[in-house]
Amino acid sequence: MPSMLSQNQPNNLIEKLAALAAFLFPLLIYFYYLCPTIAAGDSGEFITSAKTLGVPHPPGYPLYTILGHVFTYLPVNSVAWRVNLTSAISCALTCLLVYLSLQRVTGRIGPALAGAWGLALSRFFWQYAEVAEVFALNNFFTALLTYFLILITQTSERMNASADAPRSSPSAHAKLFWLFSFLFGLALTNHHTIILLAPAVLWILWRSSPGFFSDTDPLRGKDHKTLGIAVILFLVGLTPYLYLPITAGHNPAINWDNAVTFENFWRLLTRADYGGFSPYASNTTISRVSQLPAFFAGLYQQFTALGIALAILGLLNFKRYKNLQIYLMLAFFFSGIFFVMYANVPINNPLLLGVLHRFYIMPAVIFSFWIGLGLENMIRWITQKKFPTIIGKITPITVTAGLLIWEFVANVEDADFRENYIAEDFAHNILQSLPQNALFFVSGDVASIGVDYLQLVEGQRPDVIALDQAKLTYEWYYSQSKARFPQARLLGQRYDGEKVRNQHLIISNLRRLPVCFMDFKEQSYQEEFLAQPRGLVYEMSLPVKGIFTDSLEARISELYSKFKMRGFDREYPRTRFEFEIKQIYAEPFFRLAYEFEEAGNFAKAEHYYKKTLEWNPYQYKVLKNMAVLYFYKMNRREEGVRLLEHYLEVNPYDTEAHSIRQVIESYRK
């Protein structure tokens, strides 16, 4: 069996300094670019849950929540910054473990550093090192489990090499296996995707420890006791899940599924609210095979062409490290190729593609090993060809430096969170838009998570009752909201849009509280109420004859003048939640344009339609409205037709596309 034992023994002091560099170099970079507050996405929920000891979205992430809570006691910066720091440290430790693994296998410091640092500056790995997210800790466990598998394999090889030597009981091999079992269970309490390592783990354990699985071990035969202890320790590793029912019993403000009963606990653990273990629950017509080009394009984005070339060289270094290579291939296949095809996220939606990017990180950790093995292969080839010594020393340094510089330049913009206040300011501006003591039905995860953070962690606007419309469809959340906010009248068992509609929620509360919505899941309110724009929200009122557009314009202008807009001038790709947030600011101007158009003030309507496009160039429905305004109301038909033509170019599947083409053709005749 090809050996994982290193034949090179570098100086011990140099090894220690290199290991320190493998950890400190990425940590200092992550520290410098660390997000100072909540980032757009799930980050705010994890931070709020960590601070308040709550239960975030399924499967509850108990280990991350407990670890994050410990970091909230650091006496520096904001609570959000402290929890973000957990990701920076987790990812830096991941780089250290990649270094230690490669150094143990190759016996060379240079290739080990290349693999570790190549991972450190890869795009998505770096990006998620700067914000509070469970993927950073998942990276750590991926690298840690791989490191222990290498230790187990090398220990087994030493034992086989000295089969006649006296053995202690239990052996070092068994102890490592026990510790590995505990760590694997612990890793599952952070993120379920760690289970994707299982096929690779089982294969390498079978190759290095046949006695765990059959009677073919030439040393001991089948070892039931070792396996039994390993199973027990694996279960011990799962004990952080006990946090979920314990903390749920204390009714925290964030308490998904209220896991105080076994049924609720199991629902939370199995992600029943999300339809199971896939990150995307809805049906999609996207071909599973079409996921592969996006996945491999993601590898190129993360590691650049030079990183890909080194990894290919690493794959060619197969015979020398056969067992490790097969482990890496299995781990990469199941955590990457298999998973993206199984999840089959609609990658034609830029935002959902961005969500999928976080699942590219685990295979990226595995991929980084091939970068190190590739550089080791290059060094070995240079040595075999008997190039001058100076070539053998300069080449790996030059290649590694080139990789780091290329990755840094390519990825730093996406990973720079120093001035990223988009999510916090968005939540602040939402709260700024609300009247005193408002009952606020919030829509969208980013808005809901941000408002929760500002209210529960920063203590802002405690007068506002904020209820998440999506969560109100769950009985557990509806019941919690009734108990938490008795001053709000919530009818029935849950909001379903049929038996309980937004019309009913408004009727039962409007005489007592100002009622506001971020958006509407259904339109039943229109039967009795009017939704008046108020900054980023809509305030409900009884119908009035006409809307006073001038006062509406003044109110929106006043609110926008008070909004925080830190870092708003930065451009974000369409795969990022920050892009989506920036587009939402255009909505009040679109509504204002519509109201001016209805009131007959076409000049003002045109002005605010154009302003809408300034805030959101992708608000294609504005083009259609402006075209109608020009063509039918302002006698600017040529401009209107050109806008209609442009509209069909960017939105050819409009349900009225056929009628629009008829209008265009009729004018052009």
C-alpha cells in the first residue's frame, strides 16, 4: 500500500515558524478586512442568536451559537464584530490544518504553505472568513477531520511496519480513531454537510484500519471494543444538540420550531420547514448536469488559472500518494459535484447562484490539498531533472508568490467588508420609516434579520412590534408572537392568506396601533384599506379620496434625508444580497411616480420614473410604465415605442408581450 509517511524531515524550528505563518498570515488579512457589523444574509440571525442564546433557522446550529455566545463577551468593538471574529479564527485555523496535513504527507514546508495560503485567499473561503457564518466552522472541521485521518493512516503504517513489536492497549491508533469519532459527531452539530465526507472517511479507514470492519486485519482481527467506544464517543459529540430544547424552554426571541417536544426537535433537526436537507426546497426545471459548468467556473473564480494548474499537477502526483488522492477525490466528488447536482439550485437566478457559492467552499478546502501536492510534484520534477539548485529554490517561491498575488488581486474586492454597513443601515432605515408604536409586518429575510439584530442586540426602536410575515405562516411562530406581543391581536392559528389574511390582521389592529407592511404576500387589504408609502414601508389607512402627492413627496424626501447610506456608492455583483438591498430603495420612487401619473402630473411622474432607474437600473417594469406614459399621455410616441422595444429585449417573457409587439408594429407601419 502506498505510504503517507514523509521521507523528508525539515528542521523542527523552521516547521514551527512555518506553521505559525500558515495561521497568522491569513488571520491578519481577515482581521483587517473583517465586517464591523452584520452582513447581508444569515449573518445577522447568527449574531443575534449567539447574543441572546436563541435558536436560529433549521437545523439550529447549536455549536456555532454556543461558540458565538462566548465571543460576545470580548470587550472590544460591536457584538457583531466579535461574532464575525469567530469566522476569521476558524478559517485561519483551517489554513493551519491544511499546512500541517500537507507537511506531514510531503515533508516539505513550501508545498504545505502553498496549499494553505492558496486556500486562504480563494474567493468564497475568504469572503466567509469575514462574516458570522457556520461555513467557516465547517471549513475548520473539514480540515481537522482530514488531518486526523492522515494521523490515523500514518500511525497504522508505522504499526504495520513493526508488527512484531509489543503493543500497548489501547493503541495510539485506537485513541486517534476514538478522538476522530468524537470530532465527527461534534462537526455534525455545526453543519450537516460534513456528512458528505463519510464515503471518503469510510474508504480511508477501511484501507488503514481493516480490523474495524472485518476479520482480515493481520494484527488483531475484528476489534468490536474499539468500534463500540468510537460509536459512544460519536454520540457524545452530538450532545450540543441538547442546547436546542433547553434554550427553547426559556422562550428566547429567536426560537425556530420551538423545540421543546421531540416532534418539534426532530422537525428542526431535519429542516422540515425547508423541505429537507437541500438548500433549495422548491422544484426546478434546471438540468442537474448544468450545475457542473457553474461549479467548475466557481473553482476558477476562487483559485485563478494558476491555482487550477497547480491542482492538476497535484492530481498527476497520484501514485506517490494513492490513498490520500483517493480520499481527496471522494471527498471532492461528494461535497462538490454530487452535492450541487443533488441540490440543483436554479443557477439562472443570480441571487440563488450566490447562495450556492457558499456550498462551493467545502470542496475548495479539499481542492487546496492538490495545490500543495502540485507544487511538491513540480519540486520533485525539478530535482529529478537536475536543474541548478537555485532553480529548485526560486521556482516554488515564485510560483507561490504568483498564486497569492493573483488571488489577492482577483478576490480582495469581494472579500473587503471593512465599510460594508449595507445590511445594518437598511434595517436602521426601515425602523426610521416607521411611526411610533407601529405594528410592523416585515418581509424578506434580510429585512427581518436586520430588524431583529437592531432591536434585540442594539436595543433600537423597542416600541416597534416587528413580525415576520413568512414565519407567521408557521404555527410555532404565530403562537410565540401572541405570547411575546399581547398588545397585538393575531387571529386564528397562523397566517395562511386564506382563513387569516392581511386584511384581517389590519382590521383587528388598526384602531389601536399604526399598522405597516414592508410588502404584501397577498392583496386582500385592498378591499378596505389604502397602503401609503412611508419611506421603505407602507402605512395602512382607511381609503381617502385621492392621495396628496405633494405631501407624500415631502414625507419620502424627509425620510430619505435621514437615512444612513454608508458605503452605498460601492457596486456589488448580482449574486450578493447587498445588490438586492440597494434595489429596494428604488421602490418608494416608483410608487411616487405612479401616484403623480394618476394625478395627471406627468412631468413629476417622468422625473420619479427616471429616479427609480437611477436607484435600480434593473427595475424593468419602470420601462413599461414610462413607455405607456410617453405613448398615450405625453404624445411622445417615438420615445415610447423605443422604450417598449427595449423593454421586450430585457423582459421578453412578459405576459403582455404579444400585445406590446402589436402596438410597436402598428406604430412602425
